[in-house]
Amino acid sequence: MVSLSTNPFFSLTTQNAASRSSSSSSSLYSRFAASTKFNSFHANNKDHRKVVCACVAPPTNFKSEDSSALRFNGSSKSEQLSTLREQDGDSDVLIECRDVYKSFGEKKILNGVSFKIRHGEAVGIIGPSGTGKSTVLKIIAGLLIPDKGEVYIRGRKRVGLVSDDELHGLRIGLVFQSAALFDSLTVRENVGFLLYEHSSMPEDQISEVVKETLAAVGLKGVENRLPSELSGGMKKRVALARSIIYDNSKDSIEPEVLLYDEPTAGLDPIASTVVEDLIRSVHIKGQDARGKPGNIASYVVVTHQHSTIKRAIDRLVFLHKGKIVWEGMTHEFTTSTNPIVQQVSEHKLSCLRIRSLGAINM
Ligand SMILES: Nc1ncnc2c1ncn2[C@@H]1O[C@H](COP(=O)(O)OP(=O)(O)OP(=O)(O)O)[C@@H](O)[C@H]1O
């Protein structure tokens, strides 16, 4: 079985999972739901609602009467994943997009995207602005449905949106560019949201895990601050902490694939380096940044930043005009004979602003 329970708010459609019912968790929810930003966001913009729902770590079971307003879709659990694919020697493939198409209205964005994410990989998706990189992440995360084509999670075809936490076996976490913290909650509550909402851990233990996780991303003594009291780089680190926290009281920890959408956008070079190295450190050698058994099996980074490619990515997928035009190891990027890659690598990656690629003729 496969689960995407790490994904934020996926649990909103789940009615029956055991969840923490403490007053503190409902108060967390009400404080979050009562925030002006949240209400206006959801009242005014359906598409944005999806993004908000996607952007944070993993409350897997919101218990609220209002939660119906936040559901992604009405698809049934049985529709979520089906059709176990035959084993084909790809046993290390965690996620596969096969011939995926996506349009928004008349606008064709993805035109047959196929690629695989294997266990242990650090994959970067690069390409011109507007070419559909974030759309690919949202499709992988189960927040958007392809118009055509298939997404397989550990060999099982996903049907519909992810909205179910009864599935288990792989968690997928999405860290949005904006960090997307809940403004009305403290850093502790933001980072510990999943555990407050969904685990049976006592609150003092959750506080301890939050503290450890924050320390792992280089933050100390910020637990009681609100997001508005943090710098941009700190917010990104809090978002990272929120994506890597897990319930360590469980017997087994599911592997997780983390999806980062421009994790260093807007940061200065030093702050970028910190985040890039953290992305690596939560993943490498089967250890997480707390020195405990790691659960981040693989990660995918959408980026325009050269330093992120250099420090945090091993394999690149190059998306252009809705298709993958090149795939290879990062070091092969500069030696590729693919014309479009050559035009980019002539810039030696050091001045890589792939946004300018929009002008390149294919
Ligand atoms: N929900 C949506 N509704 C309508 N259009 C959308 C939606 N989401 C994305 N788009 C459009 O799809 C195109 C691809 O967007 P996407 O964010 O995936 O691009 P990107 O490659 O990540 O761009 P960037 O590098 O600038 O972040 C853009 O033109 C965007 O405006």
C-alpha cells in the first residue's frame, strides 16, 4: 500500500482516521482557520486554495466541522490508487510520470512528460519560466490530475487526487517556494502541526521533537516566534523542518519523497547555501539531520539557481515547452551535445537563469 499522508491537508477528506483530539489541536485548527489570510484566500480563490493546501507539512487529519470546505475533491478512496503494475525491474522506482499532459483552459502546459524518481536520488527539474515545473510537482504530489497520462507511486497507478490517508508505504512532502507558514501559529505549532493533529505523542514530547528538528535546520530558540518575526531564510528553514518532522513513536517510519519548489528563491547566496546543504543533509546516508535513521528516500527540487543545482542535485531533468528535452547527471549538463543544453551550458551554468531560455528556438 502507498500513502501520501505527509502531504499537507490531504487528510481533510479523511473522516475516520484516529487523530489527536486534544483541545490544543482543535485550538490550533481554529486559530489557523480563523486567520484573515486563510479565510479570504479560500473565499476568493479556488486555485489558490489548492496551493495553500499543498504548501505545508502534513496534517493528516484535520478534525473540524469546517473541513469540508477545504476538501480537494470527492473522489473515493478506492479511486485513489489502483492497478498494481507488473514488476518490470524498476523495483527502486518510487514515482513515475508516464506521458503526462496538462492544460489550463486553452493553454497547453505539459505535452507528454515521462520520467522516474528512483530510491536515493536527488533530482532537479530545470527549465524556462512557465514551462510547467511547478505543475509537475503538483501532479506528483497528487494536487493536480493529469489530463492524460499516468502517475505511478511505487508501481501503483494513482487515479484522482490524493485525499486519503489510509494509503501507506510512501509519504510525499511538498515544500512551497513561499514557505507558506500559518501566520497565526507559532513556529512550534507550525513545525509540529502533523504531530499535534495526528499523533498520540504527549505535547511535551512533541515540543522536544520540534526543538530537535528545528536544531537540525540550524534554528534555536525560535519556537515561540510567529512567522512574521522571521527572516525569509528562517521561514524556509522552518518550512523544511515542518517537512522532515515525523512521529518517531511509531514502530516503522515510511520513506518519504520531498518535493521542493524553488527552495532558495529570494535568498541571498549565504542563506541559499545553508538551505541547499540542509536539503542534502536531511537525505544523505540514510541519516536525517538529527543523526537518527533517515526517512527521506529521495527528493526533487525545482530551481533556477546554479548553486542549488551544484550543491543539492545529482541528476537533472530539463523541461522545455512542456516536454523533457534532456535528462542526465548534473556534471553531464555542461558536456551534453544536445543543442538546447549547449545553449544553456555555454553560459557555464554560472550565470544560469534559465528564464532567458524562453527565447531559444527548438
Ligand atoms: N491553476 C492554474 N490555472 C491556470 N493556469 C495555471 C495554473 N497553474 C499554473 N498555470 C500556468 O501554467 C504555466 C506553468 O506554470 P508553472 O508554475 O508550472 O511554471 P514553472 O515552470 O514552475 O514557472 P516558474 O519557473 O516561473 O516558477 C504558467 O503559465 C502558469 O500561469
